[in-house]
Amino acid sequence: MSPVYLDNNATTRTDPAVVQAMLPFFSEHFGNASSTHVFGEKVGEALRAARKQLQALLGAAYDHEIIFTSGGTESDNAALLSALEGQEGRDEIVTTKVEHQAILAVVAHLEKTRGIKVHQIGVDRQGRLDMDAYAAALGPRTALASVMWANNETGTLFPVNELAQMAHAAGALFHSDAVQAVGKVPMDLKSMEIDMLSLSGHKLHGPKGIGALYVKKGVKFKPLIRGGHQERGRRGGTENVPGIIGLGAAAELALAHLEEESTRVKALRDRLEQGVLQQIPHTLLNGEPGNRLPNTANIAFEYLDGEAVLTHLNRAGIATSTGSACTSGSTEPSHVLRAMDLPATALHGAIRFSLSRENSGEDVDRVLEVLPDIITKLRDMSPAWKNRQGEPASSHA
Ligand SMILES: *Cc1c(COP(=O)(O)O)cnc(C)c1O
């Protein structure tokens, strides 16, 4: 039996149709888009078409609002640094405690090296942003508020347009790391107040090492990478042409599949979740149940170590994650679950199942077949589980 892949928030398989679209742009159409001869013109046209495919997926008003980058991390870096340049008197950033490392590591660095004041807003037990604290943190010194569209560990969705309106009322810019949301939830950026938005190819069945930053028309942008005048002078360097073509193709496929697949994937996710919660005692669903990405299920198994569950699932041919791939391997509990103030009994025991349009009902069946036994076996060996049985049952809702 081939292994089941349920770690699509870490990366997705590049769609074979995407690979087919990319292939001619290695050796056949190899020109430099900046060249004014037939080899370059051909590539320039293809890049314009890819930009339009991405524009359509985002519901952006103009294709030139899209800057191609090397991925989500570069887009996040570029957005944060741009906002701090050229906004006289504004040197503070408002963000959250549950962002991806691509935001958190940058703001920590800015705080340390430039004395930038960073407000990291907390979340409640279901992962919802503390709106009062967010409102209170915005002020005349805020350069940028940056809040992810969807959390990569729990799938919880944030009210980004409302948050953007609040940032604008304080005269600040608003950025969203939408790496997990693009291609999974419908978007219409032309009717929203978001100024900048990050996305990544490999999270939506496109290639790795390519992404984009959306910058709304009229928003001042200072490049992170200076060089040639590619991307209208906003991102120097000869374009990653096969990557951009692949991202465009992936965007077109995502848009074509969005409605039908998000419904189908959500039904699979819900069946997986309900099966696990019903069959296995002392399990907690992490995230706001009715307000999440359709593909993500984050479940904590109390009194267990998520790493052990992951290892056993992997041996049974099921690939999952304990949270963010970037922090796996460490024994520190997830910063997201910590911010959600999970009970100590559950903090170390979370597993993230993340599905995609490539998953089937059989994949869910496999999990429901093997997981209850894995949990029972691990709990039989767990001192924490045994000790719990001596405690009053009331403390284990
Ligand atoms: C994966 C991810 C990133 C990083 O994107 P890369 O293209 O891998 O650099 C940033 N933010 C979130 C929320 C992600 O899930």
C-alpha cells in the first residue's frame, strides 16, 4: 500500500499538469523576458499570462499588483520591511502570536536590531484574535498591521478585511500572510482593504521556490531585492520563468477546482475529525470549529506526545505533522497551541491532518482504521495516562 499524504499544509504535490506547463520553459522557451528579440518576447508573453492567472485567483483589480518572489517567506519579509520604509513617524508593527516563522522571526529581528516596537496580539482558546487588544495596539505610530488569513496549524480564519479597515482607520497599512488561504478560500481583493498579501506556489500544488506578493495599486512599495528593473523595479533579478509559469498554472487549476473541491475536502476532513473524536477518548479539536480552512484538522490526544503519535502513524503509512513543519523535531510545544492556552495535558499531543484535492475517502478510512489502536497502545505505555486514572474523572472533560 502506498503511503497516505495528509501533510498538505507543509507542502503539496506539484500537479502533473503544472509540471507539463513548466517544461517548455526550460530548454525550449529559454529566453530572458527583458530581451527585445523573439526569444525574450515569447517568455514575456508567458509571464503576462501567468500574472493574469494569479490575478484571477486573487480577484485583484490589476495584474501589475502582483510581484513574483521566491516564495511565502520572501513575500512576508518584503511586506514588513517595505512598510517600515518611507512612512515618516511610523515605526511600530502590530501582529499576532500565532503567525508563521516567516513573520515572527522577522519582527523579532527588527525589534532587536532596529528598536521597532512590535505588538503581538493574543488569541483565545479557539484561536480567535483578541479584537480589543488589536484595536488598542493600533495608533499613530503603527506602520503596519500584519495578520495571517488562515493559521497553518489549526486552519482558523481571521477576519482580515475588518482588521484591514481598523488598521486604515489608524492610518496604518495592512498585510496578510495568506499562504495557507490562497486556493482554499475564495478571494476578491479588489473589494477588500488589504494592502499587501503573501502567497506561495508549493502550498497550492505549484512548484517550490516561487511565490508572490500582492501590493494594491497606490500602496507605496520599497523593494527588498534591488537590481534590474524586473517586476517594474520592485524585485530585481532575472525571473524564475518555469516557476512563474507553474504558479500561474497552479492558480488556474486552484480557481477551477475551488468550489467543488473545498466542499468535497471539507466533507472528508469532517468525517476524519468526527471519527477520531468519537472513537478516541480524551481528544480535543483545536481551532474555531465553524471558521476554519476546509482541509485542516488539528487534534490533540491528551497525555501523549505528538511526536510519538506521528512516528506510529508514519510506520502505518500515514504522513502527518505535529504542527508547523518548521518547528517539528523540537520538543517545544507549538507556539500557536501555547498561545491558545491549551490544557497542559494536551499541549504536547497535537497532530495536524491537512488534506488536499488529491485525497480520497480511502485515505480517511486508513486513518480511522489504525489510529485508535495506536493511541490505545501509546497510552498503555504512558505514565501520564496511568497517573490520570488516579485523578477525579471530572477534571477530564
Ligand atoms: C509555508 C508558509 C510560509 C512560507 O512559505 P514558503 O514559500 O515555504 O517560504 C509562510 N506562511 C505560512 C502561513 C505558511 O504556511
